[in-house]
Amino acid sequence: MTLSFLLKKITILFFSIFVAFYLVFLIVYASRVSVFSHNSRVIGIKLGSVAKFDLFNATEEYFLWFKKITTFSLGESNFLGEKISVIVKDRLENSFILNLFALLILFFGGVILGVLSSISRNRFISILEGFFFVIYAIPDFILAIFLILLFSIKFNIFPSSGMVSINHCEMNSFSQFFDYIKHLFLPALSLSLVSIIFLARYTKNSIVGILEYSHIIALKVRGVDTFLNKVKHVLKNAVYPFISLLTFIIPGLVGGSIIIETIFGYPGIGNVFFTAVKHRDFPLLITVSFINVVVVYFSVFITDIMYEVFKVGDINEKSF
């Protein structure tokens, strides 16, 4: 990966964020004006120019808001009454951990299932693949409610809400970590479970072609076409489908976390977004929308970088 390639991708990243968020800002700005105008007509107060959407004023406010990013002084939430920078800092960290955990579950579940279903004719693998295919049609929030009913209410294995237990501070370090994972597991599973079959089938279709490569055929000729040898040669190539889908997977997880965090009462950025929309907290809504735009284009940036790194690694390995 060259420096020019990296600079090019960084430039595209910032330009895409700047333009895309400008469109998002205009939509939120227009909705804010519409709400003010509607409320003023109800109570019979004249707003004058405030009730009209002005592209020049909206653009001016957009650049003023962008200046606040450099100092991270984003004002206060109208509903929560706290500094937005404080709200976002705490909740963003929680959402990052939740989505990272969900991404790990999705990666290991999807890639491993895809690899096994492509190189094995085991009946159990086929049944498992069919099971995940059925789950694929279930909405995230329905699946989340089912997991709560099953694992929290019926078997009482995992907690149904919150981030830690009430007595979390009284536990030792290991118990605190285990308690945190218990609270994290169901929300992360709800986010990732539906998409496992999507990644698995994508991985399976890619590996079917990989199995026809010359070095795989050579294994058959030499009589070492065993299950473990197939896994060894195929698993490395199976990571490419996952990298390709990161552009779609990460925004999907972040978007799904809005509902999942609300259902589980998880203190993340998705829960904040739901609160901002529900109570028409426009300063907070603008900030959370900006974060979502950044996440989408940053996932594209990471995908391009990872693809380039793996491609260069493969070229070096083959030349060696």
C-alpha cells in the first residue's frame, strides 16, 4: 500500500462525509423549521422568516456547526439538559463495544459456517444452515424479544436489560468482566444472528470457486485431500468475502443497534438517537446523525485499506 493510495482514500473519506452530511443536515434543518412552523400555527404566533426554509441560512448554520467539531463544543441537549459532548463520549464507547462484539460473533459464525458447508457434506451442517436461513427472515426486534423470553425469563441465564448488574461495584475484577459480558451477549447476538446466514452463503459461494484452484486440485492428485488440508488452504481466502461485506455489515449493525439498544435498555448511541427523534431534540439529533454518516464512510475506508493490505500480502507471498 503506497502513501499516494492512502492519501487518496483519506481525501475521498473526508469529502464524502462533508457532502453526505450536508444533505442530512438540510433534511434535519428543514424538519426543524417545519415543526416550529406547525407548532406556531397551532398556538397562533407569527414566526415570520423562521417558519420558512432558507437554503442560505441552512448552509451558514452547517458551516458554523462544523466549526464546533474542532473544539468538540456541541452545545446542550434540549431534552436531557446535558452537554452533548459528554453524552456522546460515554454512549459512543458503549455502542462501539457492542457492535465490535456483534461483529466478532458475525465473523466467526458466518465464516466458519460458510467454510464448513462448502467443504463438508455433514447433515448437521446442512440442518444448521437451514436453521439460520429461517432466522434470516425474522426482524431484529422480534428476535431480540424472543431471546429475552427464552434466555432471560425462561432459563434466567442472561440479564434482559442494562449494561451491568446493580452490585457490579462490589464484585472482583473477573466477576465484573463476566457480568459485563453477560449483559453484552444478548444485544450483540440479536444484532448479528440474522446476518450470519447472509455472510455464510456469501462465503460458501466464494469458496466453491476457490476449491477449483490449481493448488487445491494438486492436493487431490497427491492424495492429501483431507478435511483439515481443505480448511487450511481455504480459510485464508474465506476472509475476502467478509472484507467485501464490511461496507454493508457495519452500517447495518449500527442502524440495527437503534432498536436493539432501546429494547435492552443498553446505554449506547442508538438509544440516544431514538431519544433525540422521539423528543425532537435537534441539537442532539444533528450530532448523532453526523456520527452515523462518519461510521458509514469510515467502514468503506477500512474495507478499501484491508483489501489493499491483504492483496499486497498475497502478492508478496506468491512472489516469495
